[in-house]
Amino acid sequence: MDEFIFDWRIENISYCWNKRGEIVSPSFVADTLQNNAWSLKLFHGGYYFLSLTLIRGEDDGPRDRDFLFSCEFSCVTANNLTLTSVRKVSAAGELRMGCGASFGRHEIFGQNEDLIFPQDILTLRCRMWKREGDMFKYGQCFGRTRLEIERILSVADMNPKINREKTILIHSKKENKLLLSVNIFHGEDGLKIDLRRTDIARKNVSTFKFSAVGRNRTPLNYIKSGFYMPVEVVWTMPFSSAENKASVTNKLKLTCEFIYSTGEETKSVEKVRPCSFKFPEFPSNCILSCIPSGKMADCPSICKDLWDLYSKQILCDVELKTQSTSFWVHKTVLCARSPVFLAMLTGEMKEKTSVEIEDLENDTLEKFLAFLYTDSFEESQWNAVVELYYAADKYQVERLECFCRSFFANNIYVSNACDLLTLADRHSDSDLKSRVEYYIVTHHDCIFGSPTWKQFSDKQPLLALRAMLCKYDKERRRWLSYFFN
């Protein structure tokens, strides 16, 4: 049997609507199937269905109808499991117009997108084979299509005691022009945000995210996605009853993020599985064999060198101020590890040498800085991890977020499931929320009848309802599976 597999990764799939209904993969050659050239075409414009088509390209391979082979079209999850698949039998000579399969849109996009599309990547697979001869030949290649986007992050502080109005400008480095003007008005009951598009040409498929965080750490979040950004949008973000009195005196940290599709795409084909470049944690065995025993222990690592620069206060150039003390650190380290610090220290605060961080305790900030410098995470205390999780989310340190998320996922119990679900929702962490909901559904007999769950249902009715719907969906899928089998 001869077999060939083509895996196609489409990056930034949520911005595919700018491609007018279809995306074409890079051309690839199935060298184990008589060197035929092929490409895949994804049509995503249908309301209920997606279609994936295999199209024959220009090559010197056979085009007669006797060259029959089977093919299978699949959508693959992040952990390389097949989500859905369709099989076909085709002749090479008949594929000039294409052969393919259709998938229900709900089968793919109706699932947990954070588990199926990590980092907004959709993976499609086309497997082709023919059963001839006793020899087995296997081939595989990987195609990559990246739908280009521009991500613009702006950070600013707002002090209502000094000024109740703030304007944040969204500039495009790629197009070298102003795209958006965000005007924030601080009122007694909430924030009023006036978003105006300054660029004449509208941006197809865009996402706008806004958040405001005060000392009480209760974030006001707004996310808007659509096919295009209108000329003007005005909306209000009301304060909660507990925030009303403190909102006038609290300083607010404002974060605006605008993402839009540029309409461009890049393509490539590789013979090996694509992966992001990884820095080796240890030198190769060949190098280690040439180093005398014990000498490596005497050579400090880059993490140790960076930490020494911080602990000895060498060339520190920016001050982080808490309510009771200050930490002198290196601006380059902050900018390298955190896109929020990068936006702050290269934007409005470019000339400043101090940053106020009043919502973190001294101990938390010190541990947070230790991670930025050394990339080490050894915390095992629940409250300390909660504080680090808040800092990682606020400053978008994704690696620290992953460590904290992993700690929480490994420490879910009946006693803390409700608190952890609230924490995940507060930080808009859909991955952690899914894990906690799965635990609650699995242990529903111990949780749903407990006094803690009743109190949680009173305080967070929407979260409780969503968890119970997950239980209902699980039972419905089990019943449908039993009924059709």
C-alpha cells in the first residue's frame, strides 16, 4: 500500500472572513503516489457547512481514470486527534475540478475552540492511499498558511481626581498611520468609551479589546469582534455597587488592544513537522563530552547572570513603585518578557523612569520579577499563585500564566471548584474554565447538592448555569451515542 498525508495548518483562522469565502493551500507533491501535484481549497463561506476540496495541479503523473486511490479529509485537534473525517474514492484523472468533503460547521466551530484551535490555528489533514503491490511506501509533508494580522497594544493610566477624560490613540506601524481614537470618560456610575475610526478605509475582520483595572482588581472588560470596524461606537461599562464609591479616587490602568486582518497571507510547505524554535535547555552530548568534569557547574547561566545584575542593582534604569517600597529593575528585561510593559515603556511613558504598581504586594512583585529574570516557578502556596496569576494576566506574561494554570488544574478539589471557576471567569481564562467545568461535571454528585454550590449559584448564577448545561450536554451526547449505536 502506498500512502501520503498532507497536514495543513491555517494560522489566525478567526480572521479567515477577509479571504472572501475560500483559502487555498500551498501546492504539494505526493511523492509516494507517482509524484502527483495537489492543493487543498477550504470554502468557509457557508452558513451550515465547510467544504474541503482536493485539486489536481500540473505534473507529469498519470491522468487516466484507471489510477484509483482513496482519500480521507479530517479536522485534527491540538493533540493530534481526529475531530471529524470523511472518506472518498477517486480517480486521478477526474480531479481537475476537484474532489472533497463537507463538514458541519457546528462539528468544528461548535466545540471548545481553545482546545481545538490553540493559538487560533486550524489543522486540516488529507490522507491519500492506494492498495497495490506488496511494498509499503509512506510520505508526508506539512503546509502552512498564515493569514496576516497586525496586533496593536496601548496602555495608559487614568487618575479621576485629576482628569476624568482620557484619549488613547491606536497607531499602525505597518501602515504608518492613525487607525483609531479611543476616548474614555469617567462618570460616577461607570466608564463611557467613545471609539472612533480615523482611517477612511475600514478594516475587515477586526477585534477590539478594552480593559480597565483599579486597586480593587475587579476588571471591566469589553471585547468586540466583527467583519469590519464601524466609523463610531459608543458604549458604557457600569461599575458594580462596591466600586461606585471607590471609583472616583482609584487610579485605573487602561489597556486597549486592536487586531485586524491585513488581507495578506504567506504560504510554505515543509517535509518535517513544523514547530516553533526552541532554545536548548542543555548543550548537546557532543559538546558536553569535551568539557572536563565539574567545569560546567562553575559557569553561570544567563538566568543567573541576569539575576545578579538585578540583585546587585547594576545598570537598573526604571523604578517600580508599590504602596510601601520600590524596586529598581532593567527596562529591557521588562519589555522582553511583557508586551504590556513594552507598550508602556515605548509609548506615553517612554521618558519616565518610574512606574506605579499599587495593586501588587511587595512579596508578589518580588516573586513576579524573579520569574521575569530567571524563568523559574517553584511556588506551591495557593494564595501566592493566585497573586502571581493576577500579575501574569495583567502584564500578559503568557509563560507564567501557563505555570499558574497548570498549578490550578492539578489542584482542583470539591472544596475549591467554585472559587476556581470564579477566578477563571474573572481573568477570562477559557482554558482553565473548561478544566474546572469538566471537573464539576465529573463530580456533580458531590458538588451540586453542597451548601457551597448553593451559595455560589446565588452569587454567580450565570457561571452555575453554564456548568449545569455542560452536565446536560454530556448526558445528551451519551444518550445520542447510545441511541444511534
